[in-house]
Amino acid sequence: MPSSFKVIVVDLSRNLSSLEYFDTRDQWLGGSGLAAGLFRHFGLLREGPFHPDQPLIFAIGPLTGYFPLMSKTVLGFMSPYTSQYAESHAGGRSALALKFAGYDALVIKGRAEKPVCLGLGSQEIHIQDAHFLQGMDIYKTGKQLRNLNPRNPGHRSILRIGPAGENLVGYACINVDTYRHFGRLGGGAAMGGKNLKGIILSGDSHLDLDPDMTKQYNRVYNEIYSTVLQSGAMRKYHDLGTAENLIPLNELKALPWRNMQSTHDPDVQAVSGEKFAQDYLLRQVACAGCPVGCIHIGLLRERFGQEHEFLYRQVSYDYEPIFGMGTMLGIKSVPEVLTLLEDVDRLGLDAISAGGALAWATEALDKWIITREQTLVRLEFGDLQAYRAGLEHIARKSNAFYQALAQGALIAAEKYGGEDFACVLGQEMAGYATGENYFVSQALGFRHSHLDTGAYGYDQQENSRNIQGAIDYMQEQESYRVLMSSMSGCLFGRKAYPWENILRALSSLGYNYDQKSLQETVENIKCLRWALKFETGFQPEEVKIPSRFLETETWKGRLDPDYLRQLRSEYQEVLKKMAASYREEPREE
Ligand code: SF4
């Protein structure tokens, strides 16, 4: 297996590309570690997210294409939401397309003068004029890009942005192959800032495998594959999918409703995973290289004629988007949730952040903190049409109010008032009102996401308030998640990939680590990511935890403000120490 990373670097300002090799596999591993290492090399740590030479880095891992569920691409970039180094992960076909094109990473620098699309394959690279796609939504853009690039269907991945990305909305997504996204921290705006409307990755080559390794590889592959399929470890993800979480979290008083004015609602059945599956599930699809197929596609019918005339659409759903466009907005009907999910997808918005922003605006309007003239529409919990209009206004930044809201609920609250009920923890909260551990973890976490440390799991398993226990749990989880993300693995595959299976998979491809050296490398990548976040402006003391979180009732009862304060204070010291202990090793190119 190659000892160096093969990285294609594209400069949109100068219409140039180059191949660079980095002999740093032992330090960066791949995926998350590779993106962070490349950002340290190419990133402008003291410049903002829209500096033309700020890089967008798409990185994959050493197991991509060889093992099941190694299907994610890691995007490393300067976030337009936080103006700090950030990561976002997406599946679809992007990871395998990049692998089969022969690269470990794609780095995009510069800014095109007019909207362009980038095409990349093993033998070709081209930058196409795309001015005629300007303002076009995600679906139409995808269709145009497929028509313009008809080669390699099935081995091709199409990434694109919609109006939200073009208009630099702080939480604009990059859509990947229609049903997957680089979401949350504004990857779509980072792409929009480069005038880059789309990327077509063509996986038009083949994978290498050392013939001497074939036997060992086949054995390890088969063992992991049967764990994925036969152990039942992944059944939940294929069956109801993550939407299965709605009822249990609601019972646990951990499901935010109506801007988290409540964490429980008796009508949860109306938008439960069971309801979606029984009445609206059309099919399940999978990312390339994954046998699980957790992507649930719902059928949305729209009547357009007097008689029985219907337009139908296929809309992907998951727990978090149902929370963002459903419970957080008080929407209690599956077709209505699907309608809003289709709107956010079409516009290229992140469903969780857009939901959190609109939920805050609804409560602010209700409390007379903002006016109907500012919101342009009467936002009310449960009102589908009002939220459809609100999403359009955010994506198009229709007035000064929506310009602020497009940067996030807390930015708008700082300007207009109502900070105490902005459900923001570094970014709009994920759908887990489980307790203090999770709130601190998301507020200070690397991606401000429930995926950083899985602390919502600790909240659910641990009733006592144990600061050291919580910090140990979060640290251990973060290490494992950095390992998986450096392999570009899907975090749903955690049960199939304990540390020893990852070591065996790496070894079967000729990458030889022992447990100790792998752990040390992962710890150093963890520190590198934190070093980048601090060096690009992260100040944990400045992160606000609005009082709405302290008013929350969970299964443990009212939150304990003293515990939350103390946990936060000790956890932020741990993060500072990690950032300070990053060891930079000499690099050979
Ligand atoms: S489990 Fe789901 S998200 Fe993960 S790789 Fe498979 S299809 Fe993609």
C-alpha cells in the first residue's frame, strides 16, 4: 500500500491544478486526520472563511473502498458559521468516487470569477463555466450536472450547492447525490464563497491490492461483513432507521418540542419512525460501499388536479431532520414534515439549524421581541405555510432580519433580544435534550455536534452527577470517533469496528500499526484538531449556554446549574491541554 498520500490541489483563481504527495500516513492516518493535517499545511489560520485562498479539503481514509461502511468523506474547512476550523462528514458516493479516481484528498483553493463546476477523474480535471446554474436549486442543479456529465453513472458523485450556499448562509449544506449532505457548519457557504456551484467526482479507475495480501484481506473482510449483516448490530438502522429514536426520546423527556419549550408531547406518534415507515416509507438506499442501507426515502404526494392527480416526490428523512423540521417547529404531520424537508434540501439549508433558527424566531415573535414586519410572515408553531416561506426568506436573506437569522439563531438574538431562549450550543442544538453532559459536550465539542463525544448516551446511562466519569467517557468516545473518522468510517458502524477490527483491517491491506502506536497517533490527531480550532479563534469561555437549557426538564428532573458550570469549567481545561500538547512531527513531501 502506498506510504504517501496522493492529493490533488485545484486553484480556482489561477485555473491550475497540481498533484502533491505527503509522506505523513503514520501521522495523519486519513479522513479526519488527513483533513486536519492538510488544513495545517494549506489553511490560512488568521484569515476568515471567505478569504479566496482558504482551502476546502475533501479527504478519505485508508479503508475506503475496501471495507463496508467506510463510506464517508471528511470535509475540512474554515466554517462560515463559527469562523473556526471545522469538519463535516457526508456519505453518498463521494468517498468511493474519490478513491476510484485515485486520490486520498482533493484540496480546492482560490475563487473563480464566475460560477463554475469542477470535474475530476483519474485522467482528467476540468473547470466548467456554470453561470447558467446560478440561483438554481439543488434538484435542478443536480439534473443539469448529470446531463452535462453523462459518463460514469453509478461511479460518479455529484456535489452541489443551492441558493443558500450561493447567498453565504452560515448553515448552508453541500448536497451529495441528492440524499446526503455535508451539513451543519456552513460547508455550502464555503463553496459558494469560491463561486463553486458543483463538483463531479468520477470514480473511473480501479483499486490496488497486493496479491500477497489477498487471502488475509478476504478473511478479514468476510468476518467484518458478516458482523455487519448477521449480528443484528445494524438492524435498527435499516429497519426504522434513526427515526426510531422519536418515541423513546419523547418518553425520556429528551425530545425538544416548539423551541424546547417542552421535552415531551403526547402526540409524538403522529411523526414517529413507526408512522413514517408504515405509511410513507418508499425504500431504503445506501451509501456506496455499505450493505446496511439506512437512508430512508419517504413518498410525498401533492395533489394538483380536481380529480385524483398527484405529483410525487422522494424525500430522505432521519431522526435529526424530523426533529429540526418537525418537533422543534410543532409540526405534527408526516407529509408536512416531508414537505419542509424537501424545501430545506431544495434550497441547500441544514435542516437542524434552519429549524432551530425558525423555532427561535417563532417564540421571539410571540413574545413581541421582533415584529411581523421583520419576519415578513406570521410564524406560528405548527404552521406549515409560514415555515415554507420562512425557509425561502432565510435562503435568500430577504431583509436585515433574515440576514441575521441566516447566521444563526444566537446571532439574531444578540441583535434583536431573546438570547435566553435561543437553543444554540455552539450551533443550533441537535435533538437530544438529555442533560447537562450533552449540553456541555455540544457547546464545547469540536464540531458542536452530538457526534463529537456521544455524551447523550452518558446522560441516559448515568443518573449520578459525576464530573470525572463524564469527562473520561467523553474523552474515550472522542478518541474512538477520531479513529473511525480518520478511517472515513460511518459512525453507525461502531459495533462492527472495535479498535482490534480496525487494526486487522489495516494490517490486511499492508498498513502495520500496533494498538499502542495507533492509539498514540489518534491522540495526536485529536490534539491537532483542537490546536487548529483554538488557533482559528475558539475561546471556550465565550461560548454561551442560554438559560433555556437550564429550564429544561429531563428524566433526571430539573437540570443542576452548579454541576453544569463545574463540568464546563473542567472540560474546557481538558480541551486547552489537548490543544497545547499537539506534537508536530517533521514532514517529508
Ligand atoms: S449506515 Fe447509512 S449513513 Fe452509514 S454508510 Fe451505511 S447507508 Fe451510509
